[in-house]
Amino acid sequence: MRHSSVSADSVYPRPLEAYGWSTELDDIFTSVTDGSSVPGRVVRVDRGRCDVVIADGDSAVSVVHADTGPVADPDPMRLPCTGDWAAVSISAAGTYVQALLPRRTAMVRSSASQRSEGQVLAANVDTIAIAVSLDAEPDLGRIERFLALAWESGAQPLMVLTKSDLAEDADAVRETVEQAAPGVDVLVVSATTGEGMDILGACLSGTNVLVGQSGAGKSTIANALLGRSAMDVQKTRGDGKGRHTTTTRELMPLPGGGVLIDTPGVRGVGMYDASDGLQQVFSEIEALAEDCRFRDCEHFAEPGCAVVEAIEDGMLPQRRLDSYRKLVRENEWIASRSDARLRQDRLKDLKAQGKQGMANMIAKRG
Ligand code: GDP
Ligand code: ZN
């Protein structure tokens, strides 16, 4: 069978480098496979099946349609999602996802169903670019919500202010957004004039996603970054057994290196249990609170409140504190819906990943 050649020379799947494979993944892959599978990256998920891009010889890739039965799990958080690295078994018996490699990062949202379980939208994302159009007043609360979600996933957020050709004062908006986004680079771009697009391209290495309100300019940027030819990646070759003609439209290599994940789910993403992320979005408030006289200061009218002092001194906009409170409340409500079992699972995962600080926080919350 054609695929036997794939397993024979797949010690290092060089063609997968364009899809984000790195030497660090070699050992991880070896630890989850029994030797009969090949490494691949999930580029699209279906019910019970998914498309996985695998190396096809030394210089090409192909996409296989794999059964996810062996990795089925009652917890939707553990199901394959776009961006996952997988061990795929290809034989006369069929094409199966044998195992998933541990995720470095995960973008999560609460599922649409009544049950409060989370759903992973994209895995192993390095940069979450948040697109905000400069043709209107920026909605800072919305930006902070996206930032919380981005930080929470483990990825690095990047602010991309789009349509600079329509902006009245792009610099002023950039400064305002910078205030709402400590620790985050803020770029100003225009797909129309090309302003800032080279810098944006240079900022996107590894695995990237674009999020933001509808109309913010995400598709236009994606098309500009990808160039047209990249939209249709690899036509199927060979006998077609175990694969089908497809493109990897939802996970695409960028010409300058790295990949872009663009799925309908990622586009409509909301916030899900992002307490850790919120601390990072509002890191300056967290830092000020260290100097409050009382450990449990709520920053209303307590004596010796460093946060209120900063507002009175004009160092911290009142809007930031209001937004912080609002998002913390919203997040507590979302978090309260997660059942204890899921939380325990998450705790285990986080401990395994060594994110002890956050694991302790979840444990405290109960
Ligand atoms: P999405 O919903 O976030 O994917 O946004 P789109 O990429 O579809 O863009 C929404 C609208 O903004 C479209 O009509 C685009 O042509 C327009 N647009 C996108 N980027 C720019 C830009 O840099 N300058 C201008 N003037 N218009 C843009
Ligand atoms: Zn205080």
C-alpha cells in the first residue's frame, strides 16, 4: 500500500515543518505511539472523524480522513480539535487517530448546549491576533474580553488595529488600546494601503489565529497574509484510498512561516472561565492591589486602597476598574456552571503541565 512508504521514512516528518512540526515534538510523538502510526496535524474536525495532514514522502503532504473512535471521550475538552498533533494509524483496517499529543495551549469556549462543558476551538495556538477596526471608536470592554480569552488559552495576544486608511487619529487610538492591553504589542495596519502588513507578517510565527468582531477585517488580512495560492494547499495524489480531495482551509501555512487557523468556531469565540487570563489583562490593577492596606480590599471605599488612590491621581481610568469588576463577575458566573469533575480534570492537566500557580487557584475555588 502507498502509505507503507510514509511510515517507513517518517522518522522526521520534514514536510510537516510548514504545519508547525518541530524537533521538540519528536520525543513527545515517540512516547504516544506504538510505532505503527505516523505524526500529523488535525486541520478540520467532523463528527467522529477528522482531517489530518501528514507527510507524504520527503517533500509533500497529504490529507487523510481519519476515524477518531480510538480517542473518543465523554469530555468534549478531550476530543480532537483543529491544531492538535496526532498519531495516525493507517492500515488496511482503516485510518484512525490513535492518540493525541498533549496540548501546549488551548482556546476554549463554553459549548452551545445546555450542559456547561467547555469545548476546545483550537489547540497549540501561539499567537491570538485580535483585530479591531480603526473606522470606529474602539470598544475597550470587548477588547479586554478577547484579551482575557487569549491569555487564558496560554497563547500570546497581539492587538491588530485594522483599516488605518480610514482612521482619523490612529496614534491616539493605539495609545488608548495600549492602556487596556498591558504586555501586548499593538500594531496599526491597513490591508488596503499595505501599511504595517509586513510587520504583522513578521509577528506571526508558530500557530496563529485571528479573532475579533465581524467586519473588523479578519478575512481581508488573512487573504493578504496567505496570498491566493496558499488557499488551496495540496491536491490529493495517489490512489485516493484513505484520503480525499480537500484543502486545509481551516489550518494554512503562511508564506513567511507559521500557520493560520481560521475556523467558524474560532471566529465567534466568547469567554470561558478565564480567571487567570483576567489577571493578566488587568495586571496593573492586580499590581496596585498589592499595596492596598487590606488583603481582601474590594477597592470601593476602604481606607488605604491603592487602586482608588490611583484613580484619584489620574493614573488609572475608572473605566478600567469598572470593566475589571464586570468581567470578573461574568467570569465567576461562567465558572460556576462548570461541574466539579471537569474542574478536577483540568486541575490534573494543569498540574501535569507544571502550571502550579493556576492549579492552586482552581483548587482554592473548589
Ligand atoms: P471580517 O468580518 O473581520 O472578516 O472582515 P472583512 O475582512 O470581511 O472586512 C470587512 C469590510 O472591511 C470589507 O468590506 C473589507 O473590504 C473592508 N476592509 C478590510 N480591510 C480594510 C482596510 O484595510 N481598509 C479599508 N478601507 N477597508 C477594509
Ligand atoms: Zn483596594
